[in-house]
Amino acid sequence: MEQITTSDYRQPKGWRHNATWLYAVMLIASICAFMASLILSADTLQLARHPDQQLGCDVNGAVSCSTVAQSWQAEIIHFGGLSYPNAFFGIAAEAVFITVAVLGLSKVVFPRWFAWCTWAGNLCAFAYAYWLFSQSAFVIHALCPWCLVLMFTTTIQFIAQSHATVTVQGIPQSEGRFASWQRALQTYYRLGADLLVDVLWIAVVVAIILIKYGAAIL
């Protein structure tokens, strides 16, 4: 890995597009997601030891960690007749994202394969968080507060890393067949369109939660 120089990339100007800000946001979000994964893992072990005991985040029938934790969606990985709680994998994944954020704060250029792989991994974490939210909200019919924390922190983490991948790491390449993609993405961030999209995304998710579960939450 080598030090970033301002001449390496034609990136949008301003503090909002630099490595320090973006990777700091990613680091904070990743640490919060890591802590949420730890708590979910501890709750899973608690339920395994005491199946009939309520968890601290069991508020009512609609807001209940144990209801979600006891569903099949909470353990989608099966191997050798055993199932593994998703939260355990969350701990491992967030440890990787924390490491990526720390390296980013050191202002290093990642190898292109590494930048692509970590972004793809973050995309998978983002997609899984929203799949579990959709299952909780519309199939299980119960919300897990810590799962919601994990979903929102994963969202911020993904937003920050995606931004950094384009404006700091220079992915996609500025030359070749992906050059037009990079120009379009740089324009997207330079004009601040990402802020509008991000705010609208989070607002829609919050609206869905409040419309369906507002009475139980409030």
C-alpha cells in the first residue's frame, strides 16, 4: 500500500469527500455495528441457556428481540446439522470493516482487488441487513431494536465506504471502459446528489417503521 497524493485522482473537492471524514464516519458506524453484533450474540447465548427468559429488549409483542432471534431467519447458515447465529458472522465482518476504516484513515491507496472486495463485502452486509429487516417487519411481524441499530449503522457504513471507494480510492478506473462510470459517480458526489438519495432512503425506512409499528414503539 502507498500514500495517497492529491494528483493521483481527480476527485471532488472539499472536506466531505476526503479520506479523513469518510473513513472516520465509516469507523464510527462500524464500531457501533460491531457492538450491536456483540449484544445480539450475547442475547443468542442467553436464549440458548434460558429459553423461557425474556431479554431486556423484549418490550411487547411487536418489539421483541427474542421473537426475531428464535426465527429461522436469524440462523441462515447451516453446516453439518448445526446452525450458526448470524450475529456471530456480524462480529467477524464488522472487525474487517473496522480494519478497513483504520487503514483508510491512514490515507493509503488500497490495491484495486482489495477495494473491490471490501466494497462488495459491505454491499452484502447492507443487503443482508435489509433482508432481515423485511423479514422482521413483514414475515415475523416483530422488530428487534438491536437489529435496527445494526441496519442503520450498516447503512451509514456502506454509504461512507461507497463514497470513499469512488472519491478516495479512485474506483472504478479513470481510464478504459469504466471511465464513463467514474465520471458519472464523481459528478454524483460533487453535486451532492448522494446527500439527497441518502436522506430519502433513511426517511423512507423510518416512515415504514413508524407506519407499521408506530403505535407499539411510541
